[in-house]
Amino acid sequence: MIGLISATAAGAAARDRLAAAWPENTRVYDGAVADAVRRAFAECEQLVCFLATGAVVRLVAPLLGDKASDPGVVCVDEGGRFAVPVLGGHGGGANDLAAEVAEVLGAVPVVTTATDAVGLAGLDTLGLPVEGAVAAVSRALLDGEPVALAAEVAWPLPPLPVAREGAYTIRVTDRAVTAGEREVLLRPPTLVAGVGASKGAPVDEVLTLVENTLAEAGLSARSLAELATVDAKADEPGLVEAAERLGVPLVTYPAGKLAAIEVPNPSDAPLTAVGTPSVAEAAALAGGGELLVPKRKSERADGSPAMATCAVVRRPGRGRLAVVGLGPGARDLLTPRARAELRRASVLVGLDQYVDQIRDLLRPGTRILESGLGAEEERARTAVAEARRGQAVALIGSGDAGVYAMASPALAEASDDIDVIGVPGVTAALAAGAILGAPLGHDHVSISLSDLHTPWEVIERRVRAAAEADLVVTFYNPRSRGRDWQLPKALAILAGHREPTTPVGVVRNASRPDESSRVTALGELDPATVDMMTVVTVGNTATRNIAGRMVTPRGYRWQTQEEAR
């Protein structure tokens, strides 16, 4: 919950705008300001104070506990112009909250956290438990001192300016080790504890078994990702509560799937009880990985039979491949999700000219793998290979990466051993359509005229089908120096089904500084004026040129009635 506090009418107006935007997540605190801040500080995860920064500092100072538990606090001036995180920028989420508040109010977020100010990923913002000398190592990164990355287990991290060796270390580990004086430990969720339990197994017995199993194996409970068991035990109270106390999900599998997994210690008892010769080991292994601790049983003080079993598997970190569409070129048409993925990636793969478009958005330490035209297959393979090494990879393309771009070859190369995220972008057809007016107001199709990857016979058949179906057609890759006859041929096919006066839109470099566009007619278009940077949109039989804009009617009944009148 986010507590909202204000002192004046102007502040209350901005406060109420935020409350209206987030009705489920906010609570307004009225009354004396000092008392309101005290109550909100104790009851909420975050605060937004529509007060002077100095006043907020004085009010929250006596309430401070520690940075791990204090709420994030954002100060907004009464005019709603600036949103300033004053407490818990990282740990309390105040930096992100300031950005969200600013978006709602039309304000400017003012973030002063050192790592954010220079574009570095904060070590306490990586989504992993962190231990050790966070401040010292962060300062070393900021000062450009060599910081070594010791990855004992592979995990997709955002870019960090690290070296092979250094006086400071960032260690990625699931082992129960203590951080050195100049070391930070990152705890990735690589461990899975498979658990079996008799009916009525006490939660303390299950919890003690899991914790002791990890500790005796030299493994950190902070790297525990989940408890795993058989479906029949999904509602077993001892398992459910143990997972809740450990802060991890309880994942279950069908007995048939577990029975098919080869394990070192099968048993007749679970086979009779739940239909599989192994629960703990098989459930731990069900998602893949290396068995670190074979099945062990709980120990009871009275010597009675154990009611719980446990086995531990290390599951390898899955690499992450984000296939990102950059849009048509204008920075303001790059989506927020695309920006976030670019900053998350430790490895960027792309065409050199596209890399140049977004180079300034990348975090320090991002490894860039760029190549020229014609190397699409190589880029796709490189991106997938880097993801398979456990990296966080962004593979970029113009427009939408799934439209005549890199998503198709990359996904053909990838398999289920990596996570793949698609990030949509504004396509060239959509950007051109917005410039031309509303040419895509009814059914439409995009066709590439490049026969480098598709035989012309296939392209021609598709153009004829679109012509006969009276679809609006957007031509990608319409003409190049070595390919100058395909566009005239395609236009001739359309001309056999449409009047010479059919509107045609020609847009070059849509949304870029040298953008140019014009609306002409099918019988007047000179193909020689078109090149590979151009998108050509040919209207259907209903498309009209209205005030210099292409308009394809949607066919609404009210529109038809008005035209009839």
C-alpha cells in the first residue's frame, strides 16, 4: 500500500489525482501532517508526500529504522512538477515509484542515487538476495576500479562493468559462504528441494529437514527457488506451510511423470502410497538439473519413523533472449518495454546501423556484438548461443522484430533450454499508415517484394490473391538497385483489379529526420522514385484521397448511411 500525505489544497489536488489513478494501491492519510506521516510510515510499504523536501526529511528522520525495512518515500512538490525519492531509492522502491508518479502527474522524476545517475544497475536492484559490502563494491564500480565477477553458477545478469580480476569481487553463488571484506554475494534461485511427506507431517519437521539438508551440504537457503513434491501432496498442510515460511512456491508434479524419472534411491513405500517409487528425488529432478543431495529422511526425537524426506537439486540458470523491436526510427516511438529490455541486457546483438540508434540507452558494461547487412542468420545464432551461456541477451531489429526481421530466424534456432521474450515494436507499415492518414482502416496485408528468400513465383501468387481479395497492400522492400522490376510487376497485377485513380501512399524513412511522403495514384506512381527505405501502400477499391490523406472506410453502418444521403 502507498500512503499519500498532503498539507495544502494544491498538494491535495495532486494527491487526489494520484489516488484516482491508483485506487486499489493507495490510501490517503488526513489530519495533522506529522501524525499522518507517522501512521503511514508504520502501515505502508511506500509513501508519497506532497510537501517540501525539507519538511519530509525532518518528519521521517525520527522514524528511520534500517534500509532493509524502511518504506520508500517520494516527495512531490505542491505543483506536481517534480517527484524526488528521499528514502529507500533501491530497497524501498522509491526510484521506481518516483518514475511512476511522474508519469501519472506529468512530472519530472529527480533520481539522485549514484548508480542510477550514471546508468549502472544497482547491486541491490537485480532481483536477487544480496549480501556483503554492497556500498564498497558499488563505489568501486562507480569509480572505475576493477571489480571481478566470479560466477560460480550461471545466471542472466544485467550489464556490469566488471573485469577478470580486481580488488573487489561480485560473487554469484548458491553456496553458504560468508562475503569477504570487499565482496558482494548474489544469491540466484538455483536450488530446488524435493520433499515427500506422510499424511499429517508436522511443518516443523519438514522445515527443519529442509534447512538442515541445505546447511549440511554447504548450500544457502537464500538460493532456494521452490519446494517440489507429488500432486497428491499439494494440499498437505505441513508442506504448504513450510513453503510459506521459506518464502518459496510449492510446485507439484503428476505421479506418472515422477515415476518415469530415474533416481538413485527408489522405494516401494511411496509407490504404494502415491503411485511413484520416488517423491523427493524425482520431484527435485523433474525440472532438470544436478542432484546435489540424495534423499535423506527427517529425524524424530522419540525415535519414531520419519514423516518427511528431502533431496536437493541445482537447476542451471536459464539464459534469457529478448527479441526487441526498435520501431521505425524515431526515439519517441521506441516503447518503454523495449527501453527496459535494452537496459536489462548484458549482451546486445544487432545490425550495426540499428545499434547506433540506441547505443546511448545501453548501460555501462553492455557487450555489443554488431554486424552488417546480410548477416541475419549469424546474428540469430550468436544471440541464441549467448543466451545458452546463461547471458541476458537483447537481439534487436527495426520496426517489430517479428515482421520481416530477427524473431523468426532466432526462434527457429532456439529451443526450450532458454527463455525467449518478444518485445513488439511499431512497424514500418503502421508508421507509414499514420503519416498517410488511415489507409489501413479495413482488411490489409503486408507483402515483401524481395525475392532473396522467397521465390518470385510465390510472391506473385500472393500479390494476385491480395488483388483479387481487394485488400489494401503494403509493400516492404519494394525496390533496390539490383531489383528494379518487381515493383512495376506487382503494381501491374493490382492495376488489373483496381482503377488507375486508386490512392497510393509512398513513405520514405518514416518517422526519421529525413522522412518524406506523398499520396499519388496507382496509374501515376513512378517506381523509379522508390527505394529500399520506402514503404508503398496501395489502397483497395474503397480507399479515397480526402484532403490529401489516404482513407480506407471501415464500413460502419452509420458511415454508409451518411454517404447515401
